[in-house]
Amino acid sequence: MFLEELRRYGPESSARQIDRAEAEAYCKHLATSHYENFPLVSWLLPKELHQHFYNVYAYCRWADDLGDEVGDPARSLELLAWWRQELQACYAGQLRHPVFVALKPTIDQFSIPAEPFLDLISAFEQDQTVLEYQSFEQLRDYCRRSADPVGRLVLYLCQQHHPQNVVWSDSICTGLQLANFWQDVARDYKIRRIYLPREDYERFGYHREDFDHGRINPPFLELMRFQVDRARQFLNSGLPLIEQLPGRIQVDIDLFARGGLCILDRIESIGYRVWETRPKVTKFDALKLLAGALWRKAFRSR
């Protein structure tokens, strides 16, 4: 599906430039029809922010797909370089791609700098060349550019981009990405990516060749226990952000943060055996998370 979009709106496209209304409709379609969970939480946002979130989401979706859906790392790097040029053109007032036609008014209204958008491109470029991480510091730097910018963009849209809020937001975003990494150890290895840092797995006595066999042994279980606790600490450290946000946005961020904690609980509940089973957040889990988030919002409003 994305390759069709790329042919239609990519660098070799001859499609006409569309107006703002058409561009916004295009971004809304991307945000509300994609398989990820954005549509499940967008109704919680204030209505006046919906289109702005669609616009930002569409930018992130295109950048992510240019990195993951093309199937050729060299071509992905070319296309990500093109996407960076389109972003820079957008900030210069030159609007060609429908995502940027819609995104420019959002950038202007909320005074969003280019940095978080550029950081995302940088992370997706890194995905084309770096498949394993030697240290947690290297992985944390990757999360700083692949996950944290999303939270920062949300803070801009909510007009809550303050230094302490950024610290809490970064902690939630990194913790959520780590939770996703530990959930997908087996799935990522199928595409030859290892996010468990070498310094960590070697310290616990796990070996590089053990990945080839999906080996579950005491060192692996202790390694995963350590990583789950580390991710949980990041998520818990960011929870004070929720009380600083306005209105229903509290519920939205509560769901994301505690959804990450739920993934970690699911990993723990299967005994950290993620080579065998991919832990999932069930529909019942999702309902409990929503009920809990709404209850906490109501309690804070008293």
C-alpha cells in the first residue's frame, strides 16, 4: 500500500499540488485508516486539535514507512534524504507534498521547530545501517531521536512544551519504545535487528550465537528481567507529566504510558520467554486501562 503512495506522491511523482483542504483530508485518512492504534485514542483529544494531530501523524507515518517499507536500505536512505529536503522546503515556505501542505499551518500555529522532525529522519536513517547496539547509551541515543521527538511534538500541540515536561515526556517515550523492543525480540531478530545491547547480554552470560537459536536459558531470563525493570523505571519516572497536561489529554497520555507498563507486565507474566511468545495487550487490558485513566482523571478533577 505504501509503495502505491510513494509512486503517487514520491520524488518522481507528477501529481498536481493539492490545496490545504485536500491535504488535510489526506492526512486524516492516513491517521484514521492505518493499522496502528491512533484512531482508538484520537477521540479523547479536544476536537480543535484533531487535524493538527493528523498532520503530525502523517509526517511521522511517511518518514517511518520510507525507512521500513521500501525494502532496500540504499533506496530508503535516498528517500529519507528527499523527505528531509521536503521538510526544509516546508520551513522555507515551499510546499509540494500534501503532508507538508497540511503540516505548515500546524507548524506556524504552534511554533514547532524543525528539530523533532529532523531527529525522526535521523533515526530512520540509522535503521538502514545499524542493526545491533553495543551499549545502552547507544540505544538510548537512538530512542532520543526515534521516540522522544513524538512526545515533544505532542507537547507543542498541547502548548505544554516546558523543560520539566520535556524530561518527563522523554522518559515515557523511551520507556514505551523499550517496552516495544522487549516485546518484539523475536520479531525484530527475523529482520536481523537486535536491540538488546551487547554489553548487557554479555554481562548476564548470554552470547551472540544464542540469538541464532532463540535460546531461552537462565542468563536470557535474567537479562530480560533486568531490561523490563529498566523500561518500567523510565515509564514510572515520566508519570508526573500526566497531571501537568490539560483536560482529556491527560487520559490520552495516561493510556500510552500505562499501556507500556501493561506490555511489561505481560512479558513478566510469561516468565520473560519472549522468544516463544509475543506478549500482547488484550482488549480486556485496553478496557481496564481506559477505565483506570478515566477514573484517575475524574479523581484529579475533584
